[in-house]
Amino acid sequence: MLLEPGLPMAADLDLREAGLDSLTLIEVLIAIETAYEIEFPDALLTGETFRTPSTLWTAISTVRDVPTGQAAS
């Protein structure tokens, strides 16, 4: 489990220190892509993207703002 239920998640929380391992990262990625109906481009599948909730939200926002058929960088 990444965080215990009810615990606050600060924008700068280090997700690795909070328990985000490679398996959990894939689960989070799939959940986000499903919930937001997006697909992360390979360029955003980096440790930096999943470093904090803030960096993750920036990546989600970037992908959501890219017109259909164009790749996000």
C-alpha cells in the first residue's frame, strides 16, 4: 500500500519513500490512464514523472492538454 487511508498527501511527498515500488507504479499508471482516459507517452515514463504528486499532476496535465493524435514531450 502506498499510503495508509486518511493520511494527507502533500504535493512534495517523495512517492518512493512513501512506498511506490515498480509494481505499485504500474498499478498507479494504469489507474491514472483509465480514470483520465489518457495514455502516457514513453517520454513521460520516467522516475522524475512519478517522483511526487506534483510532478505526476504536471505530467497528467501535459498529456490532457495535448490535442488528439499528437505526442506529448
